[in-house]
Amino acid sequence: MTSSLIAVRRALEAIREADRPEIWISLRDPADLEAEATHIDADPAELPLRGMTLAVKDNIDVAGLPTTLGLPLERRGDLVTADATAVARLRAAGAIVIGKTNLDQFATGLVGTRSPYGAVRNALWPERISGGSSSGSAVAVALGIVDIALGTDTAGSGRVPAALNRIVGIKPTLGLVPTTGMRDACRPFDTITVFARDLETAASATATIVGPDPADGLSRSIPSDAVLAAPGHPVLAIPREEDLAALTPAARSAWDAAIERWSTVAELRTLDISPLLATAKLLYDGAIVAGRYAAAGEFLSDEKGLDPTVAGIVRRAKSVAGWEYVRDREALDAARVAALASLEGIDGIVIPTAPGHPTLEEVAADPLAVNAWMGTYTNFVNLLDLSAIAVPFDDGADSGFGTTIVTRAFQERVAFDLAARFLGVEAPAASGDPGIDVAVFGAHLTGQPLNGQLTDLGARFVTSIETAASYTLHALDTTPPKPGLVFVDEGGSSIGGELWRMSPAALGTFLADLPSPMTLGRVELSDGRQVVGFGCTPAALAGALDITAHGSWPAYLASR
């Protein structure tokens, strides 16, 4: 594990070398950072994010720093006294906040240029936009200044900057990450997001901040029937040709190359996503935009430091009538039902994250139109209560591009698994979910005939295991053949198996269908843990061959 002190000094040096002042709105004092790092390094507790540095978008509270929302410091310079819940959880896990990052003012924009602190230039191509509104956070990660950054996402702000800077962006299901200490952009469609350069780091940080908060009336828990793994042979939908018309030639070329890789990960089916794209228009072209005025209208009385484009959007949102808002929320409810119906039989949708990568000059020439175009494939996701992960793709071009995996609400684990397969990396360790670990020792092992009963229920492989040296294994006369694991007071051995994680609801279904003579009970592992595991009824052992000496069911089968 990297020393926190070394990590802090590396971050400070990277800030100097990068010479990108537009990334930051406020930075912590180096002496305070080193003192905190020294304290963390001396902490004997296991801190999963020890040695990790963190940047925080400046619409999320960090104790001791102002939360400007992209307003000048003379207007929003008061220091905050408490961390946002997400920030507090990351700090408790060992991450160190380096500073607060620039953003499109009031988190309104997908370009990263609407700020009195300057346009945030792209990490790889400084003449192009970084994407927004979480511009500074994404670029701080992409340049290697910090390991993790928090952004927010209403219309794509946690995904577009990820694609344009070739990093990972996690947009969780609404409510999974508490927004206590985050300033709204368009309630209730906002969520805190995570940026990182690799999937494992992004997943670890996301798992750290997920979980209900009594102070947040919109926070939610992962339900007991959540699917915890992608199937072995997933089916993914991709847009029709007609739905890809917004792509620039460069983005279309990158999309074709990315889809060729996706075809090695899953069966691809074409889906008409035009209803999803039509729903997206409700965010700015309908009454839902009233949320923008509720969030930022109070700041319009003073023009000082206001971005004119953002101020215009917020000002126009004031005129929405209450009945119009109710009408459009009803339309959203119907669209959400239709969207879930369209996902029947598929595990997710793969879409371009952004339709192209404009230059700073192009945005300046037509700020409203370019910004609206950038949200073509992102605006609908939060409106329809879906989950998404933006995955980078490098096609060798001189612009940023990526694809996004969109899944049903609470199916982040499915998206993580699919992203890992696309990137060619190990799937992130399961954490932050309501799963129950189940030990298997025979026909349900990987490659064995009943393994599909686990994977069909959304169970995910965790690790290979061994029991404590207190068990015997017996070959039972069943169809298909399977072993029986038995606890003994003396003369036992360690038996090899696998640990799988299932949702509580899936485990209930699994148990209800469990055939005789198999049972589920407590099994002690070699590390002392007690988990749910397979056993068998005593009567089943009559005449059964003792195969304990082989050490595992696969070893016994191989010996035959």
C-alpha cells in the first residue's frame, strides 16, 4: 500500500508540473495535507483507500473549504464546517482530499467552459473541451494528479468528461450514494459520481460511498433481489443506424471499432432507442427544467460572476407552471415503464457516451446548441432511473471517445462485470452489496453441470476456498453425481470449494428448489469464517464412498 505522505507529495508535485490552474477552485494547505497524511500512515486500522488522493467537485461540501458552485469566491467564499456524506466516507477509508475542482456553474452544462474560473481544457488535447459539468474532477484524474475524483451527474456530467478524457466514470442508481452535502442541480435527478483511471479503483471508491443516509430523504438501499453479476453469456442492445445520426464521422469510426470489441463480450441486438432519446428532451425542453431554478434561482439577483449561458437557462426555468411540471413527471413515469419493458431479455444497452469531441472554439461559437448535442446519449439515463458506467475506448484518434453501459436500477454489479470484460481486466471485487456468501463443493462448482443454477440467479464467483480441517467428503448416488460434505469431530480434513455471492432473494429461490438429500447450513472455512454452505442428510451417506483423501470434488473426478 502506498504511503499517504508519498501520495500527497506526488499530487502536489503533479499540480505544479501540470500547470493547469483552471482545474482548481480551491486547494488545501500543503502543511495540512502532510499532517493528515502522516496521521493516516500511523493509523493501525485497515484503511482500504490509504494512499489514495481525492479531488471533489465544488458543488460537494468539504470541511474547511468553500463550496462555490462555480460562483466567484467573493460571493461564495464562506468555509464549510462539515464534509458531505460521500466525502466523509472516503476520508474515513483513508483517502485524502487535495482540493475542490472547477465546474460548469451550478453544475449546468456538459462542456466544462461555463465558469468564471476559466474553461477547463481537455487533459489530452488542450484545444478541445474537457466535458462538464464535472470538468476539473475528470481532468485532475486524467492527468494523474489524483487517484479518485467526485463529480455529480444530472444529464451526463459524470460520464461525458470521462469519455472525453479517456477515464472511467461511474454514475450510480439515483439514491444509492447519499447527496447530503451536495448542492442540487435539478432535484431529484442528481447523483454523486466517481472518476478514476481504472475500473478497480472506481469500483472500490463507489462501494465506499454507497449506502443509505438518514439525513437524505432520497437515499436508497440496494434491494434484496438485486442481480449481483452479469451472466456468462450476456445479451446487450445497441442503437439502430437511425439512432446514431448525431455522431461525427470520427465518433462513428470509433463507435464501429468499439462495437467490434463489444461483440466479443456479448451477443449484440439492435434496439430502437428513439423513445429514450425523446424522453431526454424533457430535461431542458420541458417543465423538468424548473428544478434548475429551484436549485440556483436565489443567485440571479446579483449578476456578478454569473455565466450568461447558465444564467439564461436558470432564469427561463422560473416561468414553468406547476401543472406543467406535474404533466411532465407523469410522462416520465410512463416513459420509465416503457423503458423497462424495452430491456426485457437483455442485460443492458451499450451507447456512445458523447456524439463527438468539439473544440473550445466551436463551443464558444454556439454554446447552447453544442451543449445540447453533447447530451444526446446521456440526458435520458437519470430521468428514467437507470444506472450507467462510462468506459474509455482508445481508437488512436486525436479526440476522446467512449461507450456507456446502461443497466436497470441497482444493477451496478452487472455493468462492472461487463465493463471489465470489455477492458480485458479482472472484474472488481464484490463489495457494497447485500449479497450472502454461499460455499459450494460439488456439482455447482465452475464448469460442473449445476453451475448454471447459480449464474441464472445472478450469483457471482468470489474466490476459491478451503474448509476448516473438520470435514469429510462422500460421493453420493445422485443424478447428476455430487458429493456430500459432512462435519466431523475428529479425523476431518480441509475440503476445497468455491465461494459465490447471491442476493437474499436469489438464495431463497435457490433453497426452495434444493433437491434431497442436499442441505444448506453453516460451514467453517480455513480462515475461521462461518458461511452458508452445502451439506447433506445423514441418510444419504449410507453406502457412499468416502473421497476425503482427494481433497475436492474435481480432484476425485479427475482421478476416475
